[in-house]
Amino acid sequence: MALLLTLPSLCMATDTAEESPDPSDLTQVNSFAMTTLDTKGDGKFSAGIAGQYSEGNTFLGLAEYSKKNVSRLRYFQVLDTGIHEMDKAGFSIDYIKDWSATQTSDLIAIGGIAKVNTPWESFTIYPNVAYVTGKTGNMDINGYQANLFGSLSLSDWGQYMIVQPQWMETNIGSKLETKIGYGQPISDDGKWWVQVDYTNLSQKAKGSKSVSDNKGELGFFYYF
């Protein structure tokens, strides 16, 4: 059951070098540092370095470590599509390692995400699918993740809300995670941001009853 909690969310809120930071756009990339703390006592630190292969072809390399001894490495690449209704698409490769003494695991997730514009300029959706594979102890893990993220801009100076339902199904169990968040810049230059999230989680291991939980989380972002 605990292993399901370490499986990755493919959401990444960063920003292109050509534009002002916008954490509500999940297909933008830029160099950043982030730290979070949740109501369960877990904290995470992430840092990412962004670059550009060519115009409209950007990438991000990310490293993350949590107090629960789970680390993650990610490569994320985004392409401009030239299609108004879906102007950006990207793919990611994640490697997740659980170093805890009670449970060690190695997981790989390969996924794709797209930015889909809606008739409402302030509201954007991001469909995302991923294949997950790996091992925990002597057990092989295979499955998929399907998400539909929604982002709503609340003001011209950066306030936003997010709604992120995520469904994951693997051979060891399933989970449904729904996150609601609010974020805004906290510095005049737009480099410092804060985000507050509430997450509800329901997960079920094979042969076991469903277990539900929830948590709050506070995160600070710095873009450079």
C-alpha cells in the first residue's frame, strides 16, 4: 500500500525562459528551486535546470528528495505544436527510488502531456497519460496513470487555482488522488511564488480494503 504513495505525479509547474513565470502552466519550463512541507510532516526539496534545443523545443532536468527518503530524477521536454487548440505537448521520463529501510523500490514512469486551450481564455486543461514499471523487493510492478489537470487564472498579476484529479492502476493496486490548490507571486519581480494545496487520496491494494487520507501542503518556489 505504501508503495502507491511513491508513484509519480507528472505535473510540473515551471516556466519558459521567454515568458514571465507561470506555475499554473504545466507545459512551461524554467530553472527553479522549490521546497514544500505538508501536514503529515513530510517535506520535499526540488531543483530543476532548463534549456532550449531550438525555438519551440525546450527541456528541464529535475532532481527531488523527500524526508521520507524517496528521491526522483526527471527529464521533461516540451514542443510547440503550431496548433491553436493544443499549442504545446511534452513528454517526461521519471526515475523514482525509495531508500527507506522498510521498503526499497525502483520505478520508471514514461508519460506525455498536452496543453489544451478552452473557449474560456482563463481556463486551460492538461490531459496526461503515463506508463509505470519497476520493482519493489522481489515484486514486479506495471501499470498506468491517467490525469486531467485544470488551471484557472484569477488575475493579471498571477493568482491561479488548480484542480488535479489523478487515477493510477497497477498490478499491485490502484489510487485516486484529487488536489485543489491556490497560488500567487509573493515578490514584485515574479521570481518568488507560494502555493497552498489540499489533497484527498483513496487507494486500494490488491486483496485489501480501500483506504482514504487527506493532507494540506505549503510550497515556495524560486525561479531564476
